[in-house]
Amino acid sequence: MKVPAFFRGWISGKPTPAFLLGGEGTGLAEMVAELWLARLAGEGETAELLRPSAPDMERESPVPGWRTPSFFFRFRVVLLPDFAEVKKGPRAEILSYLGTPDPDVLLVIPCSDRNMMRGISAVPGVRAASLREDQADGILAEYVSGLAVEAGKEMAEEVALFLVRWTGGDYPRLRAETAKVLAFAADRKEIGEEEIRQVCVSGGSVDPFRMADDLISRNREACIGQFRRFAASAESSDYHALVGAIAWTVRKRAAGQGYRRGGRSGAVSRERAGEVLSALSRIDAGLKGGSGLSPEQLFEIRMLGLLL
């Protein structure tokens, strides 16, 4: 994997006990973990990736396992859940562990809480960064462009950013969608927006930026029509990408920076942006389980409420 410029100092240097990501950087934690695994493998070292969940750490402390030598792997790269979602007891254990860490264990810690972020970053040996949305988007775009180069293709910076926005800036989703675009491009040397539109977010059956505009402006007929075309062929994972892409558009329009091919869409009031983002947050939570509804039902119910 080509290392984005922002993370080169982290990945090229000596392994440190923990790498802390805040702000919009929380979504890049998995990328940092994978970059470390790739570097260690390139140096001929054995390494495993561990992903303890917040409930896992509440049931049983992972710290004794980190200190126990492995017969099979020299290094352990541990991708933790959002530190803000971890209970007080496990958080305290992790902070205590960082006082005397195992040299062969690398923790990657996303943290969406600013106060917790400051507390962890003060621990000696912790590398920390809090990113703005534009920084996170730029890192993801650089990652996508690097994958294209490795595949023997070209992808301009603005096209890579378009792909990041089209998929909602979600790293695992972006990685999968980039692979689809590269496979679809076949023997074409240059990848543009059209290839992305044809294969990403349920085969391009909906333009998430236009759908966001219609949702914001309460264009009921157009918005529902686009969504039903999307739902006709969408997989469950496509709904997560759609939520992310619409949310990105709403945030940008609230800042007067909306994206639309051929020009910029207008600004939106903070009140309306807040309504839409709040509904999208509830959709996202429901998609992760517990709503009892299908993704299509969940999305359409919340969307119809916004179109009244």
C-alpha cells in the first residue's frame, strides 16, 4: 500500500505504543492499522490484526492478552473501537497499559471525544492527530489515486475526491468501491467520473448529490423516484454509502460549498441541515441493527418525514 503523505511519519518511523485519531480522522483508523500491517509484512515480520469491540472489552480485559507472547506472530496491531464508546473501566485499563506498553503491540485508537482525545494524547509515546473533513477527504483521495497507479491506471485528484464523496468517505466502503472501479475500467488507462457513476453506489442508479439536493428542498416526487430506483438493486451495504454521501452533501451545502456537476449547489439553512443530518444519524443507527425494519423501509420512513 502506498502511504498517504500525512501518515508517512507515522508509518516510516519506529513503532510506537499507540496512534490516536480524532475529529474526522476517526474514520481512518482502519487505514492506519492496514498500513502498519503492510509495512511489517514488507519487512518480513509476522503481524496479526486484532479488533476487540467495546462489549468484548467490557466482558474481559484484552490487556493480559497483549502482554502474552504469541507463538505465531511477532507483532500485534490492535484496532480499538471509538474510545468514546468504551466504558470507563476498560478505558482506565488501556490508559494504565500505555504507561508500560508491550514493545511489540501497536494500538490504533479512534476517539470522537475531544476531552478524551486530549487525555490520551498526553500519554508519552502516543502519536496523535485530529483531522478536519477536508484533510480526511484528501488523505482518502491520495489513497485512491495510489491504488489506481498500482493498477497501472491514472485517476486525477478531482476524480479521486469525487469517488471519496460518492461513497461517503467511509474507508472500508471506499476500498471496496475502488476495487470495483479498477476492475470495471479493464484496459482503459484513465479513470474518470463516468466509470465511478456506472459502478458505485448500486451501479449508479442514483446520484447521491442530486438526491441530497432534492431531499433538502423537499422535492418529494424526484427524491422518492430516485430512492426507489436505488432500492430496486441495492445491497444492504449500499445504504451506508448513500447515508454517507448525502450527509457529506448536506454538510457542504450548510457551509455554502455543495457539489454538483457543472456548478455548485446553493447553501442550506442550519435548521434544515440539522433536520436532515439528525434523520440520517437515526437511519445510520438503525442500519447497524435493532430497528426491526429492512434498510429500505428504515430509509424510506425517515426520508418521507423529511419531505413533508
